[in-house]
Amino acid sequence: MKIGVYVCHCGVNISNTVDVQKVISEVSALPTVAVCRDYQYMCSDPGQEMIAKDIRELGLDRVVVAACSPRMHEPTFRGAVEAAGMNPYCFEMANIREQCSWVHEDKEQATRKAADLVKSSVARAALLEPLNSTEVPVTHAALVIGGGIAGIQTALDIANSGYPVYLVEKDPSIGGHMAQFDKTFPTLDCAACILTPKMVDVARHPNIELLTYSEVESIEGSVGNFHVRIRKKPRYVNVSLCTGCGSCATACRLVGRIPSEFDMGLGKRGAIYVPFPQAVPLRYTIDPEKCLMLKHGKCGTSPKCVDACDRDAIDFSMTEEILEVDVGAIVVATGYKEFDPTIKREYKYGTFKNVMTGLELERIFAPSGPTGGKALINGKVPKKIVFVSCVGSRDKRIGNPYCSRVCCMYIAKQAHLLKEKIPDADITVMYTDMRAFGKGYEEFYERVQKEGIKYRRGNAAEVYEEDGVLHVRAEDTLMGEPYELEADLVVLGTGLEPSDAADAIGHMLHLSRSADKFFLEAHPKLRPVDTVIDGVFLAGAAQGPKDIPDTVAQASGAASHVVNLLSKDVILAEPIVAEVNTDVCAGCRICEILCPYDAHAFDEERNVMTINKAICKGCGSCAAACPSGAIAMNHFRDSQIVAQILEVI
Amino acid sequence: MDKTMDDIIREGNAYACIQCGRCTGSCPSGRECGLRTRKIIHMARVGIDVFKTEELWDCTTCFTCQERCPKEVKITDIIIELRNLAVKNSYYPSMADVPKIIIQNLYRTGNGQPLSPEVSKLRSIIGLDKEPNDIAKDKEALADFQKLLDGLPLMRWGGI
């Protein structure tokens, strides 16, 4: 056995605390060590070349680099030894920076520890086995979950690169929350004008299969090869016959009697409906919870929608369908839901009709909304308006400690729109801190203040009613004085929470959530669109509250990662995985329960466990728990770990 | 048991405060007097000896601010602790005639709220002794009790 050992100074990061020459002299004395050298920066080109030269000239079997953490440079050195003809898994790293020089002050003791760590790595290196990555074929298609602006942008970008995309949306139309907005901050672009062309592009794109009114039922498999079952809910309308003319909706006995979800319950629809006039696809859907025919089997003498439809598109016998598709990559774009402020009882939401949420007011502005875009609250034009910020955000009491990022700006936008529609309105924004961080946001904030909107620092404490008039109590914290304002309309700047769909999707894909309950990215700075599950990416507010520009940027980022993956015919699967010795396995199935990735599958016939190498992440839980020692972790075999430990005790 | 200002603000989670002012806005006392709850927390955090301020004694400890604080700052608990610190450092509110009378009553009768003639009358109507069997009735016990109180800094506040 010929082992080459290379000790890095890391500039002075290591050599200031560790006597490198002393480590070299101790390690050189080991019988398995053929060569032991030091260098200022082992990770640099000359450092890597030094290793490669020794491999070629001395015929080294194993290489140990004593430097920083493997997380930092193991891939670098694995690449270097592989280029010189050595199996990359014959490389071992000793961490003498993070785990030694950075955390100790006494040079003598630190040197002793560094020498021990290197010797321990040498002992382990001698027992390392060459491993080979297995090739896994890639299915050239992608699944995008969620048809809001994040999902739409992701799907379009992937499809434009030439790969097929399945876009799954639970509602009857794509568009998401953006479709509910009137205008967007800070440019005041009409949301529909910039969104609907993209929605139409999705519907017409030859590479996109749009699956609306559908939900993901289950996902199996792993990177490159996911098998997805999608449940298409019955619309009770044949979409290939329906032209979206709307005769059925006008005819429905329940027209104008059912609160419209799209209008936040402020507008009414019938049992057969499209959520909004620009819906994509513009095809009608029957609400099975409300339709008299579907609920009671009877709708007068005959269902009026059927009578009204010239195309015979209505079909009450329709049932749900299960669609099975194979994809190589998945993008989760499940978005957000608005915080329900009912539990913030001091604001009396739900008690008074003129206390409303931001999204509700958004529908009041919309030309297609319940008031046709007129600024009418319960039939009256409000003259005294108070906005309250941070409702359901920055609030540990209700479990949302984070800032929702969009509220400051949508409040500014809504205040502007109200002032435009009601020039003599007296509008006050009660805020905690003003966060106008994006491009053009601070300028917009200034513009709104110039238009006469009063910004008073200090958030609203409570809303109460006296003689039919609402009063809002707060402290103006810049004056240090409490005050009260009368209000015809109180708008709560409600924050964002992960959508309800996130629970089921997160569970299916084994995705982690951060403390704020949004999906956790693989790295907060350098891998913000990846998840720790290979082949699964995040886009938009599913990962955290985001405005539209950030959502679109992340969506394109996720799409580029998907395309990167799909452009390969095969991918290499990491060989550091668990393996079952089927001669020893007793079939107790303890490992199966412990596996966080569902990589284990029980072979009923042979009564033994099997592990899918493509799914296994090499966490080692199963190997540690196996009562019969039937599971071995490649690269972390018991013998390798024991040798490493024995050297330091 | 002696808590420093730092102990009080740490235990009360005052560092989490974002100065939103919901506490002051919610304060029923603050509407009638100079109590500015948010300001008290701010002063405590930046190291001002807020226990010396009179407003501290205007709080009725209704806990509305603490109930509503989005950052879970234990506002009322902090105010109570600051009052303890004030008393330990001999800062008593100058307007505190009411506590003064209570201390004087305590010293003279052993009871912060001694028996009033009205209550005495009520007692006899329902067939009880005019005076209950408490320390005020037992002159010897009262003298012992006064001996215990003599010398406490609190007594000076009561003018005793």
C-alpha cells in the first residue's frame, strides 16, 4: 500500500496554529505512507499538480489531503486524483482547519491533534475501496406543480428549450393569485395585460400538456426517473365540446348565489362557472358541492345548463381520471395563501364588513371584480381609509415570525389606486417599518406620499365600533402619542403563508420545510432553487414570500436547472449508498421505517430488503440500525470507521 | 434574586421588540395619562434607567399589551420587574399618595385597608362582632408587627 499525504497551510489559516513540519515528520514515519508533502494552497493548480505528479511517478494507491472541510474541497481533490488516473473514492480528506486550527489556540496541542487526525485518515484510506458511479438514464420530460406565475414561467422556459412539460393546476384555470390582482407595483402595469398572454402561450405551446382541475396523487422514483400519478377531477363539462360561450352559466338556477372563490367571496357565481373571464382554458366547470343535479340528482324538470348548451357539452356522468406520466425532473411551484386575519381578533375581521384583507380589496379594484372596478365598499364610496401593515407577518404569536415582503408595497399601490379613484379620500397607512427594497420601490413609496397618503409609523393596535363608525387606535411612534382615526374602510395588509397544497406535495417528495413552513432550499445563498432531493426544484412563493419579479426570476432559474438535467441522456448516481447482503438479511424491515427517502423496497418473494441506489442518499441510518449487520454503507464500512477511530484513541 | 436591568430585559425578551407601538395603542391607561408602553421598553433596551420614571406606576397590569405583542415581549412582566427595581433603588412615585396611605394603614392597623365604619355597621347587622379577630384588635401583636416593620425602607415612603 502506497499512500501519499499532502498537508495544506491554507495561507496561514492552518500553519499559524499547527506546526506543519512536525505533522509531516510524524506522518512520514507511518509504514503505509510513501510520500508526505506540504504546500501553501493545496487546492491551487500547482498543489493539485503536485498530487497528480506523485500518483503518476510513484504509483500511489491512496491519497490523503489534510486541509479544510470535505464539504469545501473534497470534490476538487476527487477530481484531481481522478484526472491522474486514480479512482476518486480512493481519496480521503482530513479536516485540520475547521476542526483544528480555527478552533484552538495552543499551538502544541493543536499540532498533536492535527497529526492524530491525519494519521486517523491514513488508517481509513488504507481500507478504502474503489467505487464506481452507476449510470442512470434520464426521462426527457418535466412536471411543474402549480399554475401561478411561477409555474407558468417555469413551464414556458422548459418548453421553449424543447422538452415536454406537464403543468398541473388544482383550480379550473391557471393564473394563480396574479390573475386576481388589478395592477402591479411599482410600475402599475395591469396584471391581466401582462399575465394573460403568458397563460395563452401555455395553452398553445406544443410542448406543454396543461392539466387544470387536476392534482398530483403520488410521486415515485428519483432523479431522472419519476413516476407521477395525476388525478383529473371531473369538470362535468366536455372540454373538447365546450366553447366557453357562457350560456350555461347565465341559465344556471343558482346563478349569482354562490360566493366566488376567485372574488374572495365578494362576488357571486353559479354552480357552473369559469373563475374569471380570461380563464385558461376558457372552459366551464360544474361545482359538485353546489350543483343541484349532482347533489340531489334533480334540477327542476331538467337542468337549465343542459338546455342552454348548444354543443351538448355537459356530461353529469363524468368521473375522475388517473393519468400516469414519467418525468426526469419536478418543479414545485405551489405558491402561497393569504393569511386569515380572523384570529387577530383585535382587528374585528369577520365582524365588520368594512374591515377587509388586501386580496379582497384587490378584487374591488379589478374591472372584472364584484363592483366592476368601482371603489365601492358595501355600496358606499369610502372617504376615510386606514391601512394596517404586518397582519399575520412578523408575528411570533400566530407562528409567522417572517416578513411577508410584499405587503408594504401592495399597500402603497392600493393606497395610490384608492386615491386615484377617490381624490378626496383621507388615507392613512399605519406601518411598523417601511420596506421598499426592490427596484423602483423606494421611488414609488415617495410618489405615493406626494399624492397625499399619510404614512404614520406605529401599527394599529385595535379596531372598534361606536355608533356605527369604525375607529382605529394606534400609537404614532414618531410622536410617541396614541391616537384614534375614524374609518369607513380598514384594509388589513395580510401576509403570506404556504398554500395548503404544500403539505401533501412536500410529503410526497420528502421535502424539508424551514421554520417558516415554506419549502427549504438546498442552500440559502448558493442553491436557492434546488432542494436536497435531486431532480426536485423550487419556484416562487412556495420557497418563501416573493414579489412577482423575484418569482419570475426564480422560475427561470428552476427551469434552467431542469433543462440542465434533461439535456443529459444519463446521469451518474453517487456510489456512496447502502447495500444489503441478502444472505444475512432477516427481513425484519426496521431499515424500511427509518429511511427518510423511501429508498427501501421489500422483496416479498425472497423475504429480504432491497435498496434503490438511485434514491439512497447514503445517510447510513439503515446500516446503523440493522440488527444483523446485513447493511453496509459503501465508503463508510464498519472496518473503515473503526480503523479511523482506533487511531485517535 | 436581585435582578439587574439586563436580566429584566433579557428574561422579558425585550430585545425582540420592533417598536411597532401596538402596546401603547392598546393601553387603556395610556389614553388617560402619560404612560407610553413602547417607550418604556425602548428606554430599557438602550440602557436608560427607566425605573426612575413616574409613568411606570400608571400601568394597571391589565396585560393587554403583553397579550397583543407580536414579538412575545413580556411587557407587563417587565414593567412589574422595573417597579421592583425602582423600589429597591428607593425611587417611589411622587404622586403616590395612595400607596402612602396604604403603608400608614398597614403600620397603624396591620391592614392595608382597615375596617371602615360602614363595614363595621354591616357586620353588626348580620350578627358578627363589630371588629374581626385580627391584629388591630390585639394591641400586643400589633406592637410586635410594628417592630418588624420599623427600619424597612418602605416605611420612610409612608412617612413613618
